[in-house]
Amino acid sequence: MSRIQNKLISALRKHSYRCHSTEARHLVSKLHLQFNDADPKKSPKKHDEISSKSHQMLVDYGLIRQQHNGSFALLPLAYKSLQKLQKMIDEQMFKIGANKMLLPTMTDGGLWKKSGRWKLIEDELYKLKNRHDQDFVLGPTHEEAITQLIASYGIVSSKDFPMKFYQISSKFRDEKRAAFGLIRSKEFIMKDLYTFDATIENAQETYELVNESYKELLDKLEVPYVKVQGETGAIGGSMSHEYHFLSPIGQDDVIKCIDCNYSSNLELLQEQSPQCTRTNLPVSQCNLQTSKGIEVGHTFLLGDKYSKIFKARCLSQGKPEVLQMGCYGLGVSRILAASLEVLSTDKSLIWPKSIVPFKVAILAPKGGSKEDVATADVYKLYDQLVHREEFKDEVIIDDRVGMTVGKKLREAKKIGYTYVILFGKECINETNPVIEFYGGQDEVLKLPVNPVLYHLEQI
């Protein structure tokens, strides 16, 4: 069969199948990936020094691009992963009765002056003025704004509590030195939850509830993490816990007492010098395990630190009482990047299964090749997969006509799709046509098209 005949048959098959399917499909050609296939060690470093493997690969594989120092555009694949992570967080927040909202990014500078944080953390704040010379802050967090909002309700009945409000939005912090890409950036995506209770006892119960929710979320991500006692710092309060992904690039030292399982940030250990419950010695003198951690979450039992200042109160037994607060942060964009930093190899991204941009990538033959006659089968397989609930919105076709399947496969492995299905030379074998199924970095199976569906369902 001539090359021209092959092209004609391929065009007819594609037209015949596509006429029966008008659904939009996820296609790599529409992502406009700018893929840098060079050795990372020889890759040019633009803007900030690229100092971690996750940063390097996210840039080189076309998932993020730096806009300016400490600020990044999340391109389609990274943003799809971020949306999955946000959905997981939304589900956890719904389970504990929290309501989603959105506060203004630009907050009144007067609120920060009233709380004292205008001066306390002024080096980290992005401050600006309007034409009337009024001060504003691009919020790194929103304790002042949410407390002022609740105070504006007036004195409400204690029966209306607890109140739990959260948002997922862009935050801003003028880091002295942005580093590691999304892990330590000046603009980032954060989930911040604020809770209000009528009594400190109820606030402590809410605190435990939220911490349990954080545990459930991080367990689902299946990235090794530790929960440790943390400093309350500039945010304040009487109790604090930090959640860290363990990584050599972590900027926090976390310790664990092997004797009594006490865990904390090293700075807190040095400040408080707690006793080991088993040896009755200072923990600092016990058998300690020290690790580097990337902080991905932080919880605070605030008490009345902000509610007293802004007069957020409830009516309890006929008299006004100051509300008891908690605040709870998750670095959403940081979790995405930090999970890749922990799980990935030096050359390939490995995602938590729950937030991989696409579970399945189907690699179509190069346009004009002998195998191009099987392209209609690529689209047919795609449509069969996405009509199954577990693969809805989870499949993408690499349809770039000018690229060989070998190069597509190399890129797919680097991007880290969970499963890759390749239509190669053997897909047009007259006696036994098969496609290649990749379920990991090295595993490959050769299967007829139809059993691929069964195989995916059994995994």
C-alpha cells in the first residue's frame, strides 16, 4: 500500500469516527507545551536560581513559567492538578461544616494597624495607597478582615456558633529570598479557615476537629508528612501545630523524641525545653530524630487575640462574651510543588495519584506514518474511557501530528501521567494488532485495544 493510500485511508477513518462524536476532548496540541528536553544540569537558569528538582522540572516540562521574581503562571497541566487539590480540600471542609467564601485580596491598612501587625511584620507586607492616601495591604492572611466582618454582625446569640468560614485564594508575602519555585514564592495560593466559638472549650474541640480533617487530607495524598508542635509567632494564640513534608530542601528543622514521641519545630524545643514523659529528662537530652521539613499546613488556637481587639462578641447567658477563634492554613500551591519534590525522580515527575493532571495519556501515531491509519481507534478508545465514571475528565490524547510516538512517550513519562497508552508500530499488525500500555516508569504490557479497558478497570 502506497504512502498516499495510507494517508487517504487514515483521513477517511478519522472523518468517519469523528462525525459520530461531537464532544470536546483534551488534546496535548491545545496545551501549547513549551518543553525543554535538555539536561537539567545544562538548562539555562532564568530569573531566580533554580534550586530544586520540582522547580526545575515544572519549568522545563511546561507546567509553570515565572512571571517575575517569586511569582509564577500556572499553565494548564499544573492548574488542573491545583483544581483537583482544591476539590479535595473543599470536600474535607464540607465534612466539618465549614462554608466557603471569598474575602477581598486588598485589605484595609487600618485593620492591620489596629491589630499591631502593621509594624510587627511590616517587612513581609505588600503595602499600597490609593489616590486618597489611604493605606492598604495585599493580604498574606486575613485574621483582621474576617474578625472585623464577624464583628459587623453585632452581638449575636451563642446558639449561632460555631461559625466556620474558609477561602482558597491568592496571598502575598514579600519574602526576603524567594526559593524553590512554588514552594517559597511571593504570591501563592492558600486555603485559610477561620472559626469562631462561644467558649474556649468549644474552640479547642473545633481545633481538634480541623486537625483531624488535615490528617485525613494528607493521608489521602500519600506523601510522607509529620505533625509537630509549632510556634504561634506573629499570628499569635495559645497553641499551634505545623504539618511538614519531609525533604532535604526543607527550611524547617523538625525533631521527634524517640522515647516519648514528642514532636516539634526545633525553635520551639529550644524556647520551651519540655520534659520527656518517659525519661523525665529535658527532651533536648533524649534520643532525638531530626529531619528537614517543608511546612505545608499550620493551625492556630487564637483564643480572643483578634476578637477582643475588634469586639467580635456573642450573647451568652444574657451578657456579651468575646468570641474564641482558630485559624488554619494550607499552602495549596506549595503542597502541589512539595509533593512533587518528595515523590519525583531527578528526571520524571511523580504525582500523588489523587492530583495527577490526567490519569491516562493516549499517544496517537505520528501524522502521515503507516500507523496513522489507527488514529481513529485512538479517539474511539478515548471516548470509551471518558464515558466511564472513574476516567471522566481524566484522559488526554497526544495528537501532535509532527512528533514521533517515541518522543511523545519520553515526554509523557517525564510529565508523570499515571498510565500511558501508545499506538506504535504493532498497532497495525495484520495478525495480532496490539498497543503498548505503560503503568509505571518501566512496566510495559502489549495488549489488544479492547482488553485495555478491562485492564484499567482492574488496576
